[in-house]
Amino acid sequence: MDPRTFFKMHLSVFIAGFTGLFGRLVALNAFWIVFFRIVLGGGCFLLYMVKTKRLRRFALGVTLASMGTGALLALHLSLFYVSIKFSNISIGVLTISSISFFIAILEPFINRRRFLLSDVAFSLIGMAGLLFIFHFDTRYRLGIAVGFLCAFFSAMYSIFNKKIVASGRMDNYNMLNLQFGGALAAMCVILPIYRLASGGWDLFFRPVDFFWLFWAGTVCTAGMYLLQLQVLHKVSAFTLMLTYNLEPVYTIILAMLIFNENRELNFSFYVGLTLIVLSVGLKSLKLHRTRSLDPGLKKA
């Protein structure tokens, strides 16, 4: 792997790790954070598509499928920030790691293939870590519960996104552009539901929120996805996926440095974190062995 590609790959992971911080940096509720991220990020990405003349038309079926995965992405992001608002950044990010458990359970049903017991076993180790935190630290139970729901929708997004990519009926750039459209449509439904449930829009900005929302939409959404797509021209999706295991590590370190979250965490958190890291490590080792012929790994 050439140094420039290596730098872009790890920069995209670091930027992804920064996105969780907006749950505390921005005073708006979770749904408005996601709405503005999608509007700004999707708008910037669309301008890029127009400028580079990448926009294409596709069959109605694959277009709707891509927009549907975008709606799942909007649900995942919304619940991610709700989880952080109800707990803290470290808890919210760690809970998302249960996505591997949901993928191990749901993918065999959706794709009609056999269960891989090793995937389930490794995922259960991570789930044990989360349940350890849930049981011994009652302060964050609501945040963890919402995080589990977030991980479920994230797993659904990952599974269906993978199916569209595998079909070869659409390139990654146009698929992501349509996903932004589907995510925006979903938020235009979610926000009025929130208004009816809460009795208000809760759209109150602090001056600093404009800066953080602009940063979230441009750099941490459009910029992050563009870096990912550029890296995928040089390495395999498998290699990129393994590298993204570092994302929660970056997020937790940043949360501790900026918000001193280490003061909010107790012994149960670190036991749970150890189990989750063990789960990710075992799964990564298994993937590395079973994908020994992966071209991305050879380049790395």
C-alpha cells in the first residue's frame, strides 16, 4: 500500500471517530444533528458528483433499494446520537460494536445461508461486555438500550448495502448519492413524528453550533465518505473494514481528552471494553486467516 493511500485510509477512520463527539459538542437534539449532517454532507457530495460528471440514472428497483438503505442509515445515525445524549460518547460508541452480533444473527436469514457459529461466538463475547456494563452501571441503561436498537439498524444497513454492492448494478458513488437522498427523505418523516411526540421542534442554536454542524456535514460526512471511496480504488473493502475497527478507539480517546469522560467511567466499563476489544480482535484474526488471498491484504 502506498503511503498516500495509507494516510487517506487512516484519516478517514480518524474523522469517523470524531463524528461521535457531535453528540456533546452540539446542543441540538439528535434528530436535528443528523438532519443537518445529511443536508450539508449530501449537498456537498451532490456538488462533487455534478462537478466530476459522475451522475447516472439507474433502474427503478436498484434506485429505490439504495434510497431504502439510506433510510436505514438515517435511523442508525439518529439513534446513535440519541444513545450518546442519554449516556455519553464512550458508551454510545461501544454499544454500536454489538452490530457484529446482529449481523451474525440476521445475515443468514436475509441471505439464506448457514449460520457461522464462530461469528456468533465471537459476537457473544462482545455482547457479554456490553451486558456487563449494562448490569453494573445503571446510569447508562437507557443509552445502552437505545444503542442496541441503533446497532440493529446499522446491521440491517450493512447487510443490504453489501447486497447492492455485490449485485454490481450501481457504482459506489451513485449508490451513496442516492443513500443521502433516502436518508433526507427519512429525516423529513422522522422530524414531524418527533414534533408530535415532544410537542415542539426544539430548534435552538448556540452560535458555536453553526460551526460544528458545518464541520460535521462537510468534513465529517462528505469528506469522510469521499476518502473512503478513494481508498477503495486502491485496497479491498475487507482491508478498509478491518482498519475501521480502530474507529471506537479514536472516539473514546478523543472523548477522554476533550470531555474528560474517563471521570464518568467506572470499573465495569473497562471490563466491558476489554471483552469487546477481545471480540473484535478474535473476529479480525479469523477474517485475516480466511481471507489470506485477499488482494487488499497483499497490498497492505
